[in-house]
Amino acid sequence: MLHFELLASEGLARRARLTLNHGVVDTPQFMPVGTYGSVKGVLPSALEAMGAQIILGNTFHLWLRPGTDVIQRFSGLHRFEGWSGSMLTDSGGFQVWSLGAMRKISEEGVRFASPVNGDKLLLTPEISMQIQRVLNSDVVMQFDECTPYETEGRITNNDEARASMELSLRWARRCIAEFESLGNPNALFGIVQGGMFEGLREESLAQLVELDLPGYAIGGVSVGEPKEDMRRIVAHTPHRLPAHKPRYLMGVGTPEDLVEGVASGVDLFDCVMPTRNARNGHLFTRFGDLRLRNARHKDDPHPIDETCRCHACASGFSRAYLHHLDRCGEMLAPMLTSIHNLHFYLTLMREMREAIEQQRFAAWRAQFQADRARGI
Amino acid sequence: MLHFELLASEGLARRARLTLNHGVVDTPQFMPVGTYGSVKGVLPSALEAMGAQIILGNTFHLWLRPGTDVIQRFSGLHRFEGWSGSMLTDSGGFQVWSLGAMRKISEEGVRFASPVNGDKLLLTPEISMQIQRVLNSDVVMQFDECTPYETEGRITNNDEARASMELSLRWARRCIAEFESLGNPNALFGIVQGGMFEGLREESLAQLVELDLPGYAIGGVSVGEPKEDMRRIVAHTPHRLPAHKPRYLMGVGTPEDLVEGVASGVDLFDCVMPTRNARNGHLFTRFGDLRLRNARHKDDPHPIDETCRCHACASGFSRAYLHHLDRCGEMLAPMLTSIHNLHFYLTLMREMREAIEQQRFAAWRAQFQADRARGI
């Protein structure tokens, strides 16, 4: 169901090969997000062409639409989406958390009103496992409570973060029991919580490690906290996780965040940023970010980045053309910019894998930082 | 600038090879519409892959955004869009006509307020030629007045249609003068008008033929008239145009319209229908039309049409998946359905070319009608 082979390391950074039920994932790796069963604006064939090996699906969204009855008919998400690579699904925990005042958390699970049609719904560790069994994702995430950075308008305190972390641990045990009773042939990952408190993170981690899951994630970051808190937790937790198992930093982040994550020992990342920012005209490049909506691009004949080999840049689509398409609301703008941003993220990961293999990750990272600061 | 070689014919239907400044166009041919310099939702590489040889750009829209100053920097629309095939631009006449009460027509041209920013603008035969010179399209359309089907709430009468047709003829002469004085190396087409009156159409045609333009279009159809009127004009006019020059039926139409057009001697077509309908979940197939939003497709594992070889059908994307994507507002839905519909239109044209070459167009047409009536 999961095989993880460490191939090389440099400092805390690791290069590994993760084998899942639908194939191999070379790590460090980035997972494009396909919330509703589609990476927004990108054909699966284009994802393959740019080297994506694993994509993410959102249990919460897919449960509401199209619903498990439909996906069951396709024996899971892979065939429904036409994606032959690997797939990871989140547990729905983060999405119900995002509903804010519209949801009520108890020991049993989370009750909330469907944002699609107002139906009263209950999501529990067991139900999350049942849905993910139908989705048949290669990596199943435990149902957890994502500890918020703020509670009632102030920073969440240690007691509150502890209660939340302990609830997630009890839910982890219920997830394992249900996952096993369903005979799920895939891999279940646990999620370290504990808010911004290192001590709580260590307790969460220790208890999850006792459960001997095949992989672990770091959750509860990228939830509105200041960048320095995020960096502090990312520096703290990954290398404390078992070295022989994959480590996944959830919902992170910018190109810099990915590089720091890899330097801290993270293997897997996911984030909506490359596609969402693309739709908003925010382009990532090796030499810094480019705001496509800036009027200075109006008649610029250059591609987004001349050194980039994505379909948009290699075909020579100019900044002027992309600026124009975006201004006119033409779909081709987000189509091309999403390809560019995802290609950039996946290229970063590939370069980091090669650098670690060749024991030159430290130098690569310094060059990355210098290039990004150069500006484009 | 234009070479037109008749290769075969069957009845009034013709198979020809049209050579323009950017390459060969096999006719009968359909031109996907790229209003703002992009065929909505379709990558230029995908258009090439499905065999598109010529696309259409809208002078009116491109004049407003991005403006001729930007396109001038790219020496025309081809390099701006990254399209290496052929291109035809309309004159802007139809679009200003579509503005309705917002425009005022005089002998000089049309005054109107920009729908983008309210600027007061004037479009004349000369200005249309100047803009199209910058766009550097392979086929330039004369600036004309599209005679409306209705005037002041009743059907346009013969006198009104005559006045409009005669204005278009005077504008045709001004277009030729300006086109020549600009040294445009491309091909200028005249447009037959005359409303729903065969006599006026014949007068318009006769006078345009005297002007000895390299190609002719039939305008003023698909302007809200009943289907039988459209069919009557399409049956009347094409074969009266010079046999050794290309004939273009503007803004038409459904798959049936294309087949009837070819049977009546038309060589070129354009229409927004395949892409616009795709975005509305209206899919064209050999076996009739399919409404993707119909709930019966909710869990249908079949592709749109199992006999279709477009990227969407050949990759096996199911009706259930497309239905789901459409329901969730995912961009991938119009991306895949636009590919399907355009592929279907282009395949129809290819099949008609082959049928005419092999002198079996009549049989092909009967089979087409039977297949379309079968239902999917």
C-alpha cells in the first residue's frame, strides 16, 4: 500500500521514492490541488506533461458534489477524473473548519449546514473514512480538527490548543479503526496538531508515532498565523517525525515556503496558491513574482519568463497578450497562467530533488534566494 | 495574396484549396471564432491538433481592447495570438450593428459609445480598413451595414433593405480605395446584402462582382430571421457568386446549416455556436445534440459520443464527470466541451471535403441527416 525509500539526504533535506497504489512519487514533491475533482483550468494531460505525479482531492467538496454515489460508480476518483497518477485526499476537517460560525464541533464530529443547499450534515472520523474509501485515494488523511490561530478574536492559548490537539488524537484512533474495518487498501496518514506550541506539537507527534501510521502530516499551519510562527513550526516539527516515513506539510505555500520546508525535512506539499494566484494574475518565476495586471505589461512582447520551459513561455505567449486576455476575462488567461505557475512549482521540486541527490542543495538554495530577490 | 483552386464538385457543393498569405485552407472549411484574440477556452495548440486551418478575429473588439497600438507592436494578430495558421477578420460592421440603440449610422460611418468605457467612437469604411491593416489578417472583410431583419418592430421592407444594401455597396468602394492606398498585401472580400429579398441580393451581387474582389461573403443572415428565410437566402445566393472565387457564409450556424450551406455552394463558415453552446452545456454530436445539464447524465460513465475522437471523448471523460464539472462551475467543463464541439464541426467539414472529392456527398448528406435524427 505504501513503500518509502530514502535515496539521499543533505542536512535535514531528503530525496526519497514513495510508492503508492497508483505508482511512484518522487519526493520532495508538490501536489496540485483538484478541489472538485479538477485542477482548475488545467487538463489532466497538461498536468502529466509537466510532470505532476500526485494530485489532491477535497473530500468535503466531493462529498457534497457529485456525492459518493456517483464516484462509487467509477470505483473511485481516479477513473472519475481520468487521472492515472497518484492521489491524496484530505479528510474534510480543514474545510468544515473554514465554515467558521456555520459549524459546531463536538466529540462525535462536526455538524454543519451544506454551503451548497443548506442541508444539515454531520462529518465524523468514521464518515470521513467511509467517503475516502469510496474516493479510493492512494493517501487518506485522518479526520482532524484544525486548531485555529485565533479563538474569539485573540490568539488561541495553550489550553485551547491542547484540547483541540487531543481531540484530533482521539479522532485519529477512530479513523484507524474505521479505516481497517473498511479494508481500505491504501495508506492512512496521521496529522500533527498543537497550534503554535512546540510542546503540544511534540506530544501530538509522540502519540501519533505510537499509532505507527505509514506517513505523517503537519497540520494547523497556514491558518492565518504570522509568517514567523509558520516558519518556527516548520523548522520545529518535520525532522522529529520518523525518518523512514513520508512527511507532508499541509497547505503550504509560497516558493520560499517550499524551499524552507524541504530544508526542514518535508517530503510532500500541497497548496492552491499556484492555481489561485494564476487566476488573479499573480505569476511566480525564478526571478521573483510578476503581477500580470500591472499596466507596464500592456505591450511587453516578452514571455512571462524567458528561462521557463512551460507551455505558455515556451510557446512564446507574451506578457502583453496574457495581460490583454486577463483584462478581457478570457479563459485562456487563467489556462496559460495556471500552467505556468504549476510548472514553476513542479520544476522547483525537481531541481531540489536533483540538488539533494548531488549533495548541492545548500548551494542551490542560496542561488534560489538570490534569483528570487533579483526581480523580473 | 489569394489563390483559389477548385478540386472537385458535386452538384453545387465544391471542394477547393484556398491559399492565403499564412498557408493553405482546405474548403469547405469552418473558422472558429476568436473574438478577443482567443478562441474561448481553447489553446492554439489544441486548435492545431484538431485541424483548424483558419480562425476569425473581431475587428471591433480588438480595436477597443487591446487596441491597434499594442497589436502594431506584434506586426499583427498572428504573432500577438501565437497563431501560425490563417486568419480572417470581420469589419466591425456586425458588432456596431449589434449595439442597437447605442449607435447612429450615417453615410460617413457609424458613431457609437464604446461598451468598454463609454468613449464616443466613429467607425468608417476607411477606419475599418486601417484597423484590419494593423491586424494583418489574411482575409479582410469590407465594412458593411448588416441589414436588420426587423425595423421599428416590424419586418424590414424592400425600400429599407435597398437603402441599406446600397449604402454597403458605396462603403465597399470606399473600402477598396482605402485597402489599396494602405498597400494591404492580403485579400479583401465583399459582402452581399439585400435582406430577405432575392432581387436585392442579385443587385448587390452583380455590383460587387463588377468590383472584382478576390472573394465574396453572404452577410445579413443569422440576424434573427425565421429559419425558412435563412434557408431561402442560403439556397439562393451562393451559386450565383463567381465560381472561381471563395464564398463565405457569415455567422452560420448549426451542423445542419453547414451541410445545407455546402450543398448550396458555400466554401467558408464561421459561428460562435460550437464554443458558446459548449459553455452552456449544449453539445453537438453526430447522433444529435446532448444537453449536458440534464440530470440523466449525473452518473453516466459514457463519453459524450463514443464514436468521437476529440480529446475529451478519446480520453474517456464521462458525461457524469463533465456534468459534475459544469455544475460546480469548473473551467475544465467549457475547456473540454469547447474542444468537443469544435472538433465535431471541423470533422463535419473534413468529411464533407472527402465526400465531395469522392463524389458521394449526396449519400453522405442523407446519412448525416439520418444519424442526427437518431438521437444520442
